[in-house]
Amino acid sequence: MPPRTESESEPERELPASSIGAARTWALNDADPDPSGRYVLYWCRAYRRPTDNLALDHAARRANELHLPLLVYEALDVRYPHANDRIHTFVLEGAAGMRAALEARNAAYVFYLPRSREESARSRALESLARDAAIVVTDWYPDVGGRKQLWRHTASMARRVHCAFEAIDDACIVPMSLLQKPETNARTLRPKI
């Protein structure tokens, strides 16, 4: 493959209009998009990247369909079981690049950095932003912060918002919902793909 020139850029990855695309999308509540919503809110949690991010692309597509702006919310929550300085440094160093890339896509970006575990637990920043959203989109990723803890937090938020709440599985090339059980090695995964 020839090297890329500066004028060439990575193509945007789109959710296919197929069963695989549908297998990536999870409706987490029964609400419809709020017609009075001021924006589509993407709650960035696991896929902390501005490109090659199907959840972000889905949120942008929904914003375009509704003729609304896109607002991306990212926070650093220090309460998950494997929180450490290395991961947090990675997130904080990436925030500036994330903001610049999102602004280039005409999306707004909000980053919340709590000063303590207590401040993180008391924060209502996401709920406040969700009040004005037409749709909330988030990342569906089963292992970040411990499966049960992440799911409880996501499910709790989905119950509290008044608008549609969708999660997008971009954790693997093949959507995890298409596999019957967790796969631990290539020998058993290959025949299923």
C-alpha cells in the first residue's frame, strides 16, 4: 500500500445499515427523542477518541437527522475499581486533542474534572446536560470500571432522562451481541465470525 499523502485523510467510519449495525445499537429506555431538545448529547466514557468512534459517529448522525448541534460530554470519574494515575494522565492529555478534533467537526465539547471522589459522587453535570438533550448516546462497553458498576450507572441514568437513550457497541470488530458467550481464544471465535 502506498504511503498516504498529506491531502489524504482517514475516511469516517459509518454504522452500516445492516443487522450488524443494528446489533451495535442498544435502546436503554423506551423514550422517544425530545422534540424540544436543544442538542444531541454524546456521553463519552470508553471510546475516548474523536475518530474511528462509532458511538460518536452515531450521535453526529442523529444530530444531523434532527437538525440539532452535537454536544460531547466527557468526565474523569475517579471511583471505578482500577482507577490510577496512568489511565487518568492518558485521559487528561487526550482532552485537548479531543476538543480540537470535535470543534473541527462543529461539535461542542465539555470536560468535567472532579477534585475528589466525593465531588464525583455528588456531580449532577451529566443530568443537567441531559435535561436539554433530544437524545443521549453513550458507549456500550462491558468491562470498563467493572461490568456491574458500569451497567448500574448507565441503567440508572437511562431511567432518569426524559429522552431516548442509546448505547453503541464499538468495543470489537464484531458486535458482542452477535456472540452467544464471551470468547477467550481465536480458535473458538474464528468459526463464528
